[in-house]
Amino acid sequence: MNSWPSVKARRLLSALLGIGWTVKRQTGSHKTLARQGWADVVFAFHDGDEIGPRMLARIAKHTGLTPEDL
């Protein structure tokens, strides 16, 4: 069973920024996020996009995000 909810991209980006990620650069809707000790991550969602549980789980593997961070 998956413990991830569906969230808007705006909320996910806010959660990532809250756990230490920063926007390194942006080209259009593609934001490159950086965090010390982690590989850069490309965040390519519009603010209103709905992100489902499976995609959140994939993003979490690369970012260290937990369901409690949302």
C-alpha cells in the first residue's frame, strides 16, 4: 500500500524547498533543484498540475522527501 497522497505541484515544490532544496536555475516551467549531498533534480511541473502517489514515490527516492513533509 502506498502512503503518498495526490498533491498539487505547487505544494510539492514548497515541501521540497522546506527540506533544503533550492532552485538552481529555471528555463520556462523546468526548474533545476539543488541540495548539498544530492544529485540535481529537474522539476518540470506547472503549479496547478496534480501529482499522483506513484510519481510522488519516485520523486521521494531522488529527493529524500517523506509523506510527513507534505
